[in-house]
Amino acid sequence: MKNVLILFLNLFFIGVCWAQGQVSGIVTDAESGEPLLGVNIIVKGASAGAVTDFNGEYQLNVPEGSTLIFSYIGYIQQEVAVNNKETINIALAPDVSVLKEVVIIGYGTQKKENLTGSVSAVKGGEIATQPVMQPSQALMGKMPGVTALQSSSQPGADGATLRIRGIGTLSNSDPLVLIDGVPGNMDGIDPRDIENISVLKDAASAAIYGSRAANGVVLITTKRGRMGKLSVNYNGYVGWQDPTEMPEFADGGEYMKLYNIARQNLGQEPAFPQEYIDAWQEGHLTDPDQYPDTDWANEIFSRNGFQQHHSLSLSGGGELARVMGSFSFMEQQGNIPGFSYKRYNARINTDLSPSEKFNFNFDISFRRSVRDEPITGLGVVRESYRNPPVYASRFSDGTWGPGWNGSNPIARVRDGGGSEDQYHYLRAILKANYKPAEGLQFSLMYSPQYNETMSKSFTRQYEYYEYGDTSPSLYPTRNELSQGHDRDLTHMVLATGSYEKDLNDHFFKVLTGYELNTYRRDWITASRDNFSLQDYPYLQNGSKENMQNDGSASEWGLHSFFTRVNYDYKGKYLLEANVRVDGSSRFAKGNKYGTFPAFSAGWRVAEESFMENINWLDELKLRASWGRLGNQNVGTYPFASTVSLGMDYLFGGEPVNGAAQRDMANKDISWETTETTNFGIDLALFKNRLSLSAEYYIRNTYDILLQLPIPATIGLSAPYQNAGKINNKGWDLAVGWKDKIGEFHYGIDFNISDVHNKVEDLHGTGPYIGETTIVQEGYPINSLYGYRSDGFFQSGEEVDRAPEQFGAIAPGDIRYTNQLTVDTNGDGIPDAADELINADDRVVLGDPFPRYTYGMNFTADYKGFDFSALLQGVGKRDVYLQQDAGWAFYNAGKIQRWQMDYWSPENPDASYPRLVATSSHNNFKMSDFWIWNSSYLRLRNLTLGYTLPQKVSEKFSMDRFRFYVSGQNLFTIHDMPKGWDPETPNSTGGNIYPIMAIYTLGVDITF
């Protein structure tokens, strides 16, 4: 295979090397004299090449009259004429300018030391060492100010939700993700294709993306071909996964006893006679058909979720052309039957350099993914938590039992049908670069993208039996097939020009450009039911009686002009200015264009002459920035009224189908605007072994879209208007230490950040009160909202003395706090409580957004062994557990073991209120009793690897062989109730796929 690939590369580069002689030698570091491993040596103008080994040695066949090019990252490239020499030893000098870290920024790169905005970066090597399925998972705990929470481990839907420096809007808060400069899906690419990831956090760094950058920008750069001999790499791992947490439930006997108590507490008759309970105690062991004791959750999560990932890549080339190609396959099998995900990725990145002035890039990437799940979807998890254990899942003869209320989640998972989504993605990037003079460059890029999703969902009927019956019943009452086809096509055109000039101590760089983005989507759905042949689920085989179909299309466009100017004096005083003008089809004439400027400055204090004698200080830089960003995620045509069909009119006393306007338009609707002020300091000490970066920022979002009230007599829904304001204040801190002791190298990185969110202005509207949340001035967005609790009532006398509250109250019920709701002196401020607990007594109870997010990463290597450990956590976050997650016997369901410490006269110090067999009891009002602190500390990743010595690898014709074992989510410290992971989504009712602990074994081989 390798020889075939080499032949292909040779043909591709149009360079045939005729070996005329052999050259060998040693390449060393010019300063230390130590041999350099991995130096690329190629024949100029051809593709023949070699790479130095551990001893810095190389050997290469060369044609007569050749010139060798020696190149190594961080060192000055050298060219040496062979001139019939057989031995050529080279000492490469470090390139100080290259050794300085370069960071990806908007439409370019910049040395980290010259950054004036707020940018965090993660190198692809750090991502590659973690065997994660989704790139977003690799950002957890890695960057201050970037919150990444994984709320599910469902195959294909286990990516992390990213939030950059809080939430600045009431609508979509997802950041803009650009892959090689083109908008894309972060979790759609293979993690091993990533060269680096940069996150633009403040307005100064992100303003060049204008109206799409209000929530921050994530820049992903994929790997490209490198000069040198063809290198082939294979990385693969296999693993399995188990839930980090699973609720523990009462068994059948405990359930019946406690459920009877819950009914008796409401004055109801027992559901299970004592005779049956006594018979069950022995019968469930000898006759489980008649006396079931079903552990529904254990039967649903019936397997270890197998997963695998394999990637094959090649890289190489010469001066004329370089290529990087990769293919990868990944598979995730769920712990629940029917859940699975497969993804295929292919990529070719090509660079052509026909001359010193012209170079071209051609990239093409393809992705196909297939996600399957049972027809229940995630509802099967909730059903497994709810179904009481005293109902049979399957009888001893293999037939399905009835389950609870006729719904058997295990039967539905295995025989009830399923759904499948097939996703196809194709993207190309064509780019031409022209450098007519030193410092001057022009670029033109075009990128089309095609996305297609084909969905199919079939609900099958299956037979089940009641105990003792000989005739089956069918569930559900009918079968049904639904299919859909969704596709979208986007085009992006980008033209840029840049010029840079170094005039003595003054450095200038100007970038200007134009960008055009267009998007069109169309979709169609269809469904039929009553299929007589369930093994042939095709639309034509269903009944036409209830058939349905639907479809629509939408489009939008954005064209933009942008400019960035950089200036520095002696590398000490840094200035940057950005401006972007966006024109969007989402707004009406007169509001289509928005201007988004930004300014930043930096002072590298350590470069001042008065700091020369401070030898332990390598860097001290002060930064400040201000900028304005926009948000155009306001719908496709928010300025236009919509007309709905299916509205009936009366003509001549007869109803006639027609159309009618449903909402009121607002032609003045415009951009949401975000302004950010940022202050930062960067430090490096002790020969760059210790680094520190700290930042403080204020982020205000104006003109947030709200539905301001209009007179009811208009008869239309209120239009959205630019009115609201939200404030975020926060800070980031990152500290790192790296050093070596002999051959032992190690590094420790720690980061922590916090952001406080507050709604400042709703323009006279609100508060907006939901079932469990509120949007109110002076509080965080979607604050938890309900009643404050004050323990349990302990006696009838306490109940009689308490203010009246919902329904019939008894000892053991939650006692709610009577708030100050009465204004006795007329000053508009409540100063007294009434004798009634009602909706007026609700208050803000908590903030569901994470506070004090942190991460600590430890890495080490010694004589071939490498080790890394990532700890990640959240210092404060409030989560509301309700329904099946928090309430015992919800909808006559089960009881968890932590709920069995319930109040009774014999247990007055209980942690749970008295048991009740209803879902509408006053105990289940939204209150702080059901809010948990979901702060946690998690061992997010632990990896141990070993790389074989070079001499051993060479015996097997390999340049490098590494094998490793890894674990994710291995332990978590938290205070949530047993069975509930601290990353559980807020207001959960149990309808979630649990977070998984993952164990993997893999190899990484380079030829």
C-alpha cells in the first residue's frame, strides 16, 4: 500500500528522481550540538526525500548535480549543493522568529506576542492525544472563558455545548465556527485532521466577522501537506462505555409497600393487597411471570457500548506540490439497543506552488454519517426510570409482557421500529494567492457546500400478552411511516488583499477584503399509516386515507467589506483597528447594513530598556480593547408579515377556506448589537517556564429582540422590536508551568473563569415568566423561579398556624416561605406578608448557567512513556430536578432509593417529604427544595502511552509506533442525588441519555 501511495505522489508532483549517488550525514542543533530527530531532507525540484532518525542520521539517493533542502520546524532552512559529496553534515540554527508562537486569527495569523485581543488556542497535538469522538469534547477544561458542557452521551449527539463568555442574547447563543475559513459544523470533522483551534473571545479579535460574531468565534485549521518524504500515519482505537451514574430504584416488594403508603397518605385504598405482597416475596424467585420483579433500567441498558475509530492519513511533497489526505471511520454503539452512530470522513488538502509569486490551494472534504435510534427516542430512558418493577417485560416463553399501562419500553426498543438519519456533506475550497511584490499579497477564494439529510422513521406494531391470556394485544394501535428530505446549499466568495512593511522601527500591515455568503434550504416530508406488511415500510405500501405531506424553502444572503490595520513600534507599542460592514437580506431596506468597529492596544513592558536587567522576566504585556459586534440570527424575514393558509371565512353562510395575516410586521427591525471592553495582562517568567494570562471584560448587548405589547384590538400577534439590554461581566485566568528534569519533561496548566449575567432592560415589558424560569430585569437570563422552602411541617398545629397554601396540607409536606407581598405604607415597596401562599410569593431561586468553570491539565513524558491527565469542573451551577428525575411515584411510577428517606412521624428528620401517590401535589411546586448544586470535579481524561525506541520501530519498517490506553469521565466528585450526573441539563425530567465513562485501547503508527 505504501509503495502505491509513493508512486501516486511521484506522478502527482511530476518529479521523477533518477538515483545517481548516495548521500548520508548527521543533522544537529547549531547551539547545543544535539542530533535532531525528524528533519526533512528533500532534493530540490523533486519529491525524493528522507527524514533523520533519533541519532540525527539520514541517507538518501540523489541525482547528479542535486541540491538538498534541510528543513525543520523552528529552525532556519538550509540549501546545500551535493557536488559529488558522499557525506554532508549540517548544523541547523534556531529561527527565533519561527519559535515564537503563532496564533490563528480572523483571515490570517499573528505572533502571540503581538496579540492585543483576547484569543485562546489549543494545538492539534493536544486534541490528538485524547481519543475523543467529537472535537468539541476536547475543549472541555482547556480554555478560560470557554464553557463546554456535555449533557448527553447519545451516539452521534454527544458533542459539548459551547458558550464563550456567557450568554448575550435571548435567542441562539452558539458561536460562529469556521473550518479553514468557511462556516461549518465543529463536530462534523475528524479530530485527527485538526492542526489547531483558536477561539476569539473579545470584540477586538472577533469584530472582523461582524454580525456573526456576537457569541464569539471558533477558528479551526486542518492539517496540510508538509515538504519531505511521504509520511503515512494510522491511528486507531477500540473501547467500551458505561454510564457514570444510574439511578437506583426500590425492588418490587419495596415498591408495593411504599406505594400503598403514598396512597394511604392521601386517604386512598392500597393498590396492592398485603396477601399479594406476601405471595410476591417468595413468588418472584420461583414464578417471575406471575410475580415480576423487573429492573427496567438494567434491561434497557443491556450492553457495554462498543466504539471504534480508525484514521489513515498521508502527507508529503516537494517545492512544487504538497498534499495531505485522510480517511477515517468511527462507530458508536449505544448501551441501549437501537442507538448507534457511524461516520465516514475523507479529506484532501492540496497546495501547489508553480512559482514564487503564485500558489494555489485546493481542498475537498466529504462526510457521511448515519444515526439510528429506537422509535421511542430518548423517551425510552424516561420510561425505564418510570415503569414499576411489578410489571413483566417478557414472560418465560419469550413473549412480551404488557409493561406499564400497555407500554413496554424494552419491547418497543427491540421490536417497535426505529428511525434513521442519513447525513451527507460535501465541501470544496479553491484558493489562489498572488504575491506581486515583497509584502504585498492578493487572495481569492470560492467555497461551495452541500448538506443533505434523509430521515426515515417507522413505528411497528408488536404483540404482547397480559399474564394468563392466550390472545395477544397489539401496541400501538397503528403503525406509521414518516420520511423527510432536507438539503441546503451555501456559497462563499472571499477576496482579500494585504500589504505589510517594516520601516526601521515601524511595522505596518493592512488587510482589506470582501466576502459574500448565500444560503438556500428546501425540505419535504411525507407520512402514511396502516401498513399491512410491516417488513416493507415504503410509502406506497401505506394507506392513503391519513397520508400527509409538507414542505418549504428559505434563503438568505450576506455580503461584507472589512479592513484591519496593525501597527507596532519596535515591537513594544501595539495598535490594531478593525472595521466590518455587513449587508444582510434578513432586514428591510434602510436597515440592511451594519457597521462593526473595534480597537485594541498593547504595551510590551518587558521590551523597555528599564526592564533589561530583570533577567527572570521574559514577557510582560498589558492589553486593552473595545469593539462592537452584531447578531443577525433573527429569522429569515422578520420584517415581513406572514400569511397563514387554512383560515375559514363565511361567504353566504358557508365556510370557505382562505388565508389571513397572523402577525404584525416591523420594518424597522435591525441587528442586535454587542459591545465588549476587555483588559488583559500576559506574563512569562523564568525562561518562559511560568506563564500567566489574566483578563477582565464587560460585555453589553443592546437592541435585543422582544415582543413589545400592542393593543389587543389589532388582532395580530405582537412584532419583534429592538429593545432589550443584557450585561455580562467576567474574568479569565490561565497559569502554566513547563520544565524538564533530565529526560523527564512535564507541564501543568490551570485555568479558571467566571461570568455573571444580568438582564438590564426589557423596555418596560416583562417579566417573562415560564413554568420554572423567569426573564426579569436585574437577574440572569432564565433564572430559576419558584417558592422558597423552609423544611417540612412537623405537626397538625404547625399546619394550622401556617398561611394557607395549595390544597390539603399535612405533616410531612414542604413548608413554603411567605414573602413580603403587601405594601402597607404606599411607597410601592412590599413590606409585609399576607396569610396566603400563592404565585405572588415566587422569587428568583438560582442561576442555571455554570459559574467558576475550571480545568487543570498535567502532561509528562520520560524515555518513551507519556502521560496526561485532565481535571475539569464547575464551581457553581443550579439544576432543577423534576418529574421522573426528582419526584417519587411521578405518574404512578417508581421510587428511587435516595427518596426512601421520606418523612414520617417515626422519621421527622427525613430528607424527603411524605410520600404521595399523585403528580399534582403541592409538594411538587417549583421550589428551591428541588434545586441542586451541580458543582463538580471530574477526571475528564487520563491517558498513558508508550512509544517504541526508534531502533525497534525501524526493524518493522516503521518510523514511529505508539500504543496507549485511555479513560474518560473516570470519576466525578459532586453532591447531586445518586444516579444523576452533574452535567444533567437544567429542569430535567429524566428524558436524557446518561453521560458515559469510556475506556479505550489504541495504537498510533507512522511509516
